[in-house]
Amino acid sequence: MTYRWTGPIGTLLLSVLLLACGSSSVPDVGDGGPTADGAEIDATADVGSDTATDVGTEAANETGTEAGRDAASDALEETGPVTCTPPGIECAGHCVDPTNDSNNCGLCGHVCPPLANAFVDCSNGVCGIGACNPGFADCNKFVGDGCEANLGTNPSNCGSCGHTCASGATCSGGACNGSSGCATGTLCGTQCVDTNTDSSNCGSCGHVCTYYQTCVSGTCTCSSSYPNLCNGTCTSTQTDYYNCGSCGHVCSGYELCANGACGCYGGYTACNGSCVYTYSDANNCGSCGHACATGQSCSAGTCTCPSTAPTLCNGACADTQNDPNNCGGCGNTCSGATPTCTAGACGISPVTLATNQASPQTMVLDSTYVYWVDNAYSGLGTVMRVAKTGGGVTTLVQGESSPRGLAVDTTSIYYTSNGTPSGIKQAPIGGGTGTVIATEAASSLAISGTTLFIGSGDIQSTPTGGGPLTILALGQGDPYGMTADSNNVYWVTPNGVVGSVPIAGGTMTTLTTGQGSNDSGIAVDASNVYWANTYAGTILSVPITGGGFTTIVTGQTMPSSLAVAGGYVYWTNYATSGSVMKAPVGGGVAPTAIATGQSYPWGIAVDSTYVYWTTIGTNYYGNTGTVLKTLR
């Protein structure tokens, strides 16, 4: 058996073998060595220069004789191997591109076969149709039969692929049956149609009948279900909302068209030419023309006021709890420049005396001014004042740390401070630097005549002009609330003990016990001591001589500071949306809100005409506090 090594692989192997054996030349083609089984190898070398390729290839391809291969081998001996740049490969001694070479398509020696009516092409290493001969086309997209379709005579591809002549028609010169191409009917596009009945080509190609039309004898005609032509569209004037009874007659609102006439939907009523739903129409509630009052809505055919303004007053819904024109009842109008109505009672909107305060808390009055402490820490605390009539705010003392207790007389202000130095301080009534008059750490102060009372762990006193401290009562637990009259000083402890002692000293009297914790609320009149049980939400009283206590008010939100005047006790409810309240000192009736919507109200004081209070605001130390007043 004889094997012949041809092409680039054989040449490469032969060159490698020769180099390995030390030979510098290529042997004559055909003089191969023995094979593994003893057969001779007839190696045909197809490498070398263009000269070798021309000679060897021509001899091998055209004659297939040994002489051609010998010529290629001789040329190879003279020129040596060829190196190709991809995608080129070496074929018969020269470089070719197998991706587009139709004689070496995909691999050496692969010649693309001829195809019918086509120019052959090699693309991406695959043989195919490069172009069809004129008048022919590859309509079936099968390469093997080339450009099989004769566009001049093929009735299935007449003139172009897919252009099919009508049944019975022939194709000549690329046209079906001459000019029309249809055995019967008319050729519209590529279809033979009957223009007498075709709704897409009615009377002529491309003339399309509209919705609900049919083509009759080449004319678009409305169908029997929609016999009326309105604005070029078939419809039924018996049921068409926009053409009811006649073209262009449009029904309105909630009407429908029935039997050529506009009428109301079921459940709707014709009122003044319009269909309305009397079940919920506020202008026709329950019947035509029955209009609901201002603020009312119509529900189930009945006019109703909303829950926020449930009372009908003079043809409008009103909130008699908060409406100053109907306060407590229809027609009850509150008076004043800025009247208010709260819980059915008339009032006047608060007047703002100061803003941008840093946690204003304890406040006191004299005949002209309102005084308070801004309870800021770290040296930012102040003592402030403003005229009762309003105007500029004055800083009397600054640079203090968390001042809380406060008292005034005609010449001085007295306050507690946790700064350096700390203790009880005194400053001129018109403002200035505070001087320490006692080193006690205290939360509350009171004054009577020329004596200043200090509420720390003990109840103590000192002359307002300075002097030694006198202990009046021991172990009272740093009371936040303290007040005094001309005879006694009174206080309430965090655990609910209400006590008193003569201002000149003497025996302490426990007025009542066990009423729980409180804030700074305590006040006194000629008969009773009043205080707030903050966490129980109650306002209580006890005779100044002691005895059983009375609960005046319950259900309050964190009642804090108290004041009493004119037969009423006043207090602040400390909450996000807090309030300023009052109630008769004898109790027995619901309290009255003097001001609502207050942001954390704290200190409170009263004179013969006004109630004054402070609010801390939304940020405890963020300069959101205010000082306000309103009529008692």
C-alpha cells in the first residue's frame, strides 16, 4: 500500500523530518522513505516560493503527474518554506485566505462547485451564491440548486420572488398574463380581488369601507344593524349617544340614547335638563332643587353636617365648641379684637410677649413687668423680663447654668443657679451681675416682705438684704413648689407632703400627705393651699389650717405650675399640644380652656386682668420658647 502526503500538512511533516535528520535540502518529490508497515511514502511537497508554487501546483493540479510534484519539490529546495499571516494559510507553496478563496474555501484544495445560473462565491470559508445571473433569483434559499427561479417565466415568482400569478395565469417577461395578471377580478397589489364585494378594495383598489360598512356592487354601504351614515361613519341613531335621533344630536351628562331619544340612566333623575343622582347630589338632595346648606353633604338623599361642624346654624354647618360666631350655640358671637371660642366658651387669642427663648420656666410678676428664667445649662441660662404691655425683651442676668427658682421685690431679683459659683443669687431689679447670698443648692424660692424663703432639702429663710440662713423645717426633700403669704410659707414635696411654717419660724404643720409626686405647682389664697399632682393629672386644695383635701379637677395632662386669683385656680398642662386651664376653686364644674395648642407650657402667673405663661416649645434648649398672655 502506498500513502501520498500532499497539501500543507504533508509538507510540514516532511520539512520537520528533514531538519531533524540534519538535511538542508528537500529530497526529490516521490522518493519517500518506507512507512511503518514497510510501504513507501510518496511525499509530494507543496511548499516554497511563488516560483515553486506556480510550477508545482500547475503540474499537480493540471496533470496530477509525478513531474508536477517534482517541479514543486525542486522549487521548494531553492526557496525554502513559506510563512503566512492569519487568516492566511499555506497551500501549494503560497499563502491563500481560506475565508474567501473559492479554490481553497475553508481548507486547501476545496474548490467551490459551479451552481446553476449563479456566480459562485466563498464567504467566511463557506461556498455559496455570490450573485444570480440576470433574470434569475434564489427564491427557495437553497444553495444546492443555485438561482433556480426564472423571474421572467415562473408564475410562482413572476418578476420577483413570491409574486404569484392568479390561478390559470401565466408569467411572461416578468408579468402575469400581460398587464392585469388575473384570470378574473382585478389585481390589487399581489391579490386578485372582486372590487364589487371586497370591503378593502370597494369599486377600486385601496378604497376601504369604514366600520359597519359593507361593499355592495362596488359601493360602500351601511349595514342593516347600523343603517345611518353620520359624518362618514355608519351608526344607529336609535342608540348612538353622539347621534341620538339624528346625526350630531349628543346626549348630555348621565343620559343614554334609547329608541332615538336621550334619557337618564337608571337611578338618575332629570332635573332642569340634566341627569342627577339625588342620592348624593348636594344641589338636588332627595329631590330636584333641594340644595344642602353650606358645609353639608348629601348622603342617602339627606343633607348632613360633618362631625367636625355638626350643628346647622343659619344655613351653615358650625362647630359650636370652637366657632366664635356660634360659640356654645347658634348666633352666640364672641366679642373682642381677636375673639376665640374654646370648648364652647368665648375667649381672646393670646398675645405673644416674647419669642426665641431657651426653655423659659418659672415666672413671677410685679406691677409693671413679667419676669422669667431661661433654664439653659452650661452658662447659657438667663433671667429675662418684658413689660406686661409688650415691647422689647430685656436680659437682666446672663451666663448662668440652669436657673430655676425666681422671686422679685421692688429692688432686686433673686434666683437659683447651678453655675460657678452656684447657690442663691441676687441682682439689681434693672439687671446686672448676680451676687451669691447663700450657697444652698435649691429649686424653689418665695418672698414675703423682706424675707426670702429657700426650698432645698430643708426649708430655710434669709433676709432679702443679706444675712444668716434660718432653718424653718428639716428634711423636706427639695420641694419644687413654694409660695408664701404674710403669715406662712407653704411648699409641696416630691412625695406629696403639703406643709407650712410661720415665716418667723415655729412649728411646721403637715397640711396633707400621700398625694403623690408633683412639679412646681403650688398657690395660696386667704383660705386654701392649691397644688398639682402632676402624674395623677389632678388639681387639689387643702385649708391653710390643714384638714381633708379636695380634688378640684381630674383628667388633666401633666399639670405643672399653678396660680390662684378671683375665685379661680389656673394651671398649665405640660404636653406637645398643651393648654392653659382654669376652674372655680370650689370645683364641681368642668374646667375651661383659656388657651389650647400650646407647645409644652410651663410657668404661669396672674394679675387682676391677665393670665401669663411660658412655653418651652418643640426643642427644650433650642430657642423655641415663648411668653404669652390673655384675658383671665
